[in-house]
Amino acid sequence: MNTQIDSSYRPDALVVGGGIAGLQSALDLADQGLKVLVVERGASIGGHMIALSKVFPTLDCASCITTPKMSAAAHHENIQILTNAEVEAIESRDGLHRVRILRKPTYVNFDKCIGCRLCEYACDTEYRDRFEEGLGAVRAIAVPFTNAIPQKAVLDAEHCLTCGSCARVCPTDAIEFDQKPRTLAIETEAVIVASGFDLNSVTVKPQYNAARSQNVIAPMTLERLLAPHGPYGRVLRPSDGKIPGAIAFVQCAGSRDESIGVPYCSRVCCMYAIKQAMLLAGALPLADITIYYMDIRAFGKGYEQFFQNAKAMGINFVRGKVARIDPIEGGDLRLHVETTEDAENPLEERTHDLVVLAQGMIPGWNPAQTTPVACASDGFVATPRLTAPTATTAPGIFTAGTAAGPKDIVDTIAEAGAAAIAASQYLFQKRETAVAG
Ligand SMILES: Cc1cc2nc3c(=O)[nH]c(=O)nc-3n(C[C@H](O)[C@H](O)[C@H](O)COP(=O)(O)OP(=O)(O)OC[C@H]3O[C@@H](n4cnc5c(N)ncnc54)[C@H](O)[C@@H]3O)c2cc1C
């Protein structure tokens, strides 16, 4: 993977974000002979999907699907990938987009780094591993995770003690403590915004007390706990390492609520909660698993059957709203629930030892401030035409995946392919017109 790019490099198209949407769009464009630059602000491509355990509705291993796409993009002769690089602004004029990219220092020369990890083994400083949602530890200089692409070490300046151990063992003299942030300007004719999503904080509803209990966790944390190559290799409760015996999922904990600024449905939470409950039932056969929900939105192909299978497996579905979660003795949690099960006695208290909050999906990037792309009232990229879901308000700029709103992987990949077709049609027509004119 070549990482040497300067302002003279002129790709036919630029893709903002190296998640599954960005990678699929890039591959589809590159297969048509177009030169594509993928800019990813993280240390690896793969986005959220590479951190998932398995995927609904097939329960395929997520990294078994994502890693080949990451690898195909990294080895494609028409694709150039910049990681640790953030698209900051786009200025569009006369059919050309001038893109300002911030290249963050990695303190490692990627052309010299061979991914041997000797620096990582020599480093004595550890901090909470963001990829493992803070459950494991990572060295201050490390290859981001096992199947990261690129397999290059990155130094975290916030935690590095500059002791020099890494530089002393590096066989290729790749450590560069004096790297600075750099800005790069690239011109291109088409852009695909595939900047994905973030999740709102687990503390967005203070009544759920995630700030007071380590056992009120985020769904991405459970993805890592369920992953075979996750932080512990099995499901253990974060506060004390106990095997949980009564696990609760609280749905709509960060969405469908005006008061927290996320009035819309995040679309995937019902399905990933059902998936996680099924995986937990397999990993912990004795555990009691309950999903507290308002309504189950099993909208996709095979999803209703998936839901029915979960019920048949013995997962409890309780229709109701969790009003409050109180930490109690021993790290357990008392849930105050209003259910629809018993009309005479709707208020109940139930105790669980691990609670998963379904956080709301929010936009991963706001392009409206620094680019010609407008966002809708929910903050996601506006797609103004009903018949062209990958169009944006700016000619020559397209969008794909969760950048335009919450969606699952199937819809994300379909949309990424559609964005690539729309962008290539735009490019070919523009060039034909230029030749004819
Ligand atoms: C807990 C959980 C479990 C899930 N499980 C499933 C499942 O089992 N099945 C399923 O179908 N779906 C599932 N989903 C949904 C799935 O994760 C998404 O559909 C999919 O990951 C969306 O991919 P994306 O490429 O649109 O976004 P992302 O994965 O968010 O990728 C976007 C990328 O863009 C980068 N980026 C953002 N802004 C910039 C910028 N300015 N410059 C450069 N780079 C930028 C980000 O760093 C990121 O890497 C789950 C979601 C969650 C939260």
C-alpha cells in the first residue's frame, strides 16, 4: 500500500471514509478503471464493521466478510488509501472539487515500517485500548489491531513517554518523533461521502446511571466481549470479571426521544440486540436474557424469522419502557420498568447483573460547515431526490451508507454500489461532454 501522496496526485474520485460503504464504493469505481483515493481518519480501514463479532441475520463472522474487502481495496492497483487522515473541507468550482485533508502524525514512517511489532513489545506504557472499547490495554506504540490495514505501528503521543525504547529496537529506523500534522490539498472530479455514524454517549440518559456502573455497557462493548478474538476471549462482566447470569437489553436508550435530540429510529438496534442475545445464549447457556423493547422493528429480508428464532431459543421479550437503572450491591442493577404485560400492575422492579443500552446512531461527520454538501434536520447528509438516494445537494458529490442515515450492512453495501454507479456515470458523461464540446 503506497502512502506517498502529494498535491500533484489527482484521483478521478475521492471517498471520504474507509468503512464498509467507502470500501465497497471504492472497489466498484476502481473495477471500472477509475483511480480512487480513500481517506480514513482512523488508523485502519474497516470502520465499525471490522469491530463487530457476528452479523445479523446470517450470524456470519463480521471480520471474515470485512477483512477480504479491506485487503482487496488495499491491493487494488487503482485504489490509494490514506489512513490517519481526515477530510476537513471541500471547495467545488467548475466541476472540480478541491479537498483539504489533514494528515495526522503517526510518528512512524509508513514506508519504512514492516509491521514487525518489535516497537510494541519494547514499549512499557499501556493505556485503555479504544478498539476493545476500553476493556483491554494497548501499548503507546502499536499496530492498531490484529487484522488492521495497514499493518503499521502508530504511536499515541498522548500516552508516549518518549523513552526511545521503540526507536532503539526498530530494525528499519521508522520511528520519527518529530512528525507534525500536515495539510494536503487534492483535486478530484467526484466525491463519495461515506463518513458513517457515531453512537451517542451511554450517559445521554443520566437516569440509566452508566456513569456510575461499569456494568451498564454500550452495544459495541458487547460486540467486543462476544468476539472470539475480543479482550477476554469470553463474556465477562467489566466491573469484576464475573460470568453474567441475568443480562438485560434496554432498547431505544439513545433514540426515538426528542429530549435527547435523537427523535428518529436508529433502525439497527432491534436486530443487533436480538443477534447479541442469541450469541449470548450460545456463549452462556445458563444465562437469563431479557430484551426490554417498545416495538420490534425486524424490517429486512429474513429478519422476522431471526426474531422468531430468538423467541424460540428462550430469549425473553418484555414490552415496556425502562424508566431508571439503579446500581445496587455486588455490582448488580435494579431496573424500574413500566411494562404492558400486566395492565393492573404496570410498574415492576427487576434485577440484572449486566445491562446493554441501545445507543442512538448519530452522524459520523458534519460536512455542512466546510463543504457544499447540505445536511438534513437529523444531521445526516441530505439526499434531496427520492429517486436518487445517493445524490447530495452538490453536483459531483455523492453519498453512501450510514453517512446519509442509520442503516444495516445489506443496505449500506447496496447503496455504496449505487453511489459508485452514480459517480462513474457522472464522470463518464462529463468527459464525453467535454470531448464533444
Ligand atoms: C453495536 C452494533 C452492531 C451492529 N451489528 C450489525 C449486524 O450484525 N448486521 C448489520 O447488518 N448491521 C449491523 N450494524 C450496523 C453496521 O455497523 C453499519 O450498517 C455499517 O457499519 C455502516 O458502515 P459505514 O461504512 O456506513 O459507516 P462506518 O463503519 O461508520 O464507516 C465510516 C468511516 O468513515 C470515517 N470518517 C468519518 N468522517 C471522516 C472524515 N471527515 N475523513 C475521513 N474519514 C472519516 C470513520 O472513521 C469510519 O471509519 C451494527 C451497528 C452497531 C452500532
